Amino acid sequence: MIRLTVPSIGKEEIRAVEEVLSSGYLVQGSHVAAFEEAAARYVGVQYAVAVSSGTAALHLALLSLGVGPGDIVLVTAYSFVATANVIELCGARPIFVDIRPDTFNMAPDSLKATLKRLSKTNDISRVKAILPVHTFGQVADMPNICKLAEQYRLPIIEDAACALGATFQGQQAGTWGVMGCFSFHPRKAITTGEGGMIVTNDPQLNRRLRAMRNHGQDPQADSPDFILPGFNYRMTEFQGALGLCQLSKLNEIISARRQIAARYDLLLKGTDVEVPIVQSGHQHVYQSYVILLSNRKASQRDEIIKQMTASGIESSIGTYHIPLTTFFSRRYGFKQGDFRIAEKIFARSLSLPIYHGLSFDDQTVVHEVFLLSLRA
Ligand SMILES: *Cc1c(COP(=O)(O)O)cnc(C)c1O
């Protein structure tokens, strides 16, 4: 089976984890701190706070801004459900924004229209944050989203779960808003099994996030004191050691993924599928390589995935049209046609295997099987 993705775990990672396990210090100590420091340096921010998952990172980021019951957060309609779930988990309400058809990222035009619509009601005062996603590893249209955020004085939290190392005009994903959230789930470029990171330049948020991930314990107090009711969202020491090791390979991993993506682009030229569009000035990190089937073939997408599986190739949908998942459609009454671009992209998208260790020959096989399944 050629998998959709395989983490790049080598001898160094195994040795690093082994060392920590033998040391007897297993939770949030010097290895987590070293991973945080390296991540902050890589991204180019003051603070990085390691947590137990990307979802935990997003949850804490919202809570640290005081998002709670009655509040509204503007969020992209096309993402993994965790992006919207965390808003619900704060007791707040997500208001979804449609996406751009080329990059699958939040559409500034739709964001603008949504803000305008909310401005005509009292609801605008309940909006507490904007939550764009750097979909599949390409930075969202941040200059325009930031402009709107400034205009309405709203903080931005970036869901950069897929985008560690992605840049636009040299600026890293995760550094555009007040906080950026990363994931180290095995489907991402580098992994700690489960794990996440929040980056920020704000010392107050840094302090609050550190307290919130650790039962509310004040990170600055000399003797243990608790300043708020916190969670246990800590990262383990062996994950910290693993993450540090993985981070040192990130650039190599990204360049391998970019090479694989470039070859898919070439191989798929002249077919009726659309390859990922990388906008000028962008450094895409290809957490996923997502193509669009033609409108005509879209109805056969699930069949194509099944056929590829039968031939030993794992493939998948892109990501989710969140408003049309059962929970959100029931809760808010969303129906087909509400988010037209997200709906189209959701139906047409197909994710092909991409990872550091994917061999040239395996990629050739993926391509051949895909074309056969497409034409079947
Ligand atoms: C993976 C992912 C998450 C969740 O991260 P976990 O570490 O799995 O909790 C959130 N948002 C997006 C866009 C993701 O791809």
C-alpha cells in the first residue's frame, strides 16, 4: 500500500525518545522548552507554547482572548472540523466565510461582505476574532484579511496546522495574527504523535497560555500558585525531544514535498484535472497535494478513491465543508448552496500521496493508477 503520508521518523528520533524515556522525566521539562525555543526561532517570534494537539492550541488561543458564550468567531467554511469545533467548545458561535476557488483559503471578499452584514446589526459587537486557515500549506490572503481585521479592530488567530514553514513574501505562517496555531499530528509535515504549538509575540498572552495549558499554574511564580482554572494540555518530554529532532529536518522535508508536488504538476499536465495553484510570492509547503477533478468527474470522486485503494494507493478527499457536516448543519440549519465555492471544491477535491520518503517509482505508480481510475 502506498500511503497518503508516512512520517519521517529516523534513528535520531528513536534515540532521542529512548533517552528521555530512560531519564524518568516524562512531562513538560527541558526537552519541551528546547522544542519551544527552536520553534520560536524557526518561525521568528518571541514565544512558542507547546501543547498536546493542534486542537488544544486553537482552543487555548480562543480562550486566551476571552472568547466565550454569546460571542462570534468568523471562520473559513472549508477546513478540518477542529477549526470550528473549538469555537463551539468555547460556547461561541462560528460564522462561516466562503473560500477562494483557486487557493481554497478564506475569501477576503466574503469576509468583507460578512462583516458588513453583521455591522447592520448588534451582532458586530459580539464578533471576537477572525480565524483563517492556511489550507493544505499555503498561506491565506493575509494582507487583505489583516486589513479588514484592522478596520474592525478584530484579532486574528491563524489556524496554521498545515503550514509550518509556509511563507508569503517571506513572512511565516503563524506570524500574521496575534497568535498562530500549529499541529504535529502524523498527517502534518513534522510530527510528535499528537502535539501542537501556539506562537505569539505578546508576553501577556504567552503567560496566560502557559497557565491555561497547566492547570492554571502561574508560569512566573516562584512557588506554585494558580491564577485561573486551566486544562492539562501539556506536551510530554519525549514528544518535545521528538519534535526538536523533527524540526531540524523540516526544511529538508518541505523541499522534498515541493519536488514531489512539482513532478505531479508536470505529470498531470494535459489532463482535465486542475493541479494546486500557488499564488505569486507564496512558498507552499504541501501538507496535502490536492487536485480538482473536472465538474463532470466530481460525482465519481468517491468511486475513484475506492478504485485507487483497490490498486494499493491511498487517496482521500481534500478536507471538509464544515457547515454541511451533521452537527453544524443541524445546529444552524445550513443547506446546500449556502457556501457555493466551498461546496464545489469539497465535491471536486482529491488528495494524492505526498511525503518526504515517497520514492520516484512509487510516485510514478500513483500517477498511473490515478489516471486508470479516472478513466475507468
Ligand atoms: C490537523 C488540523 C487541525 C487539528 O490538529 P490536531 O493536532 O489533529 O488536533 C486543525 N486544523 C487544521 C486545518 C488541521 O489540518
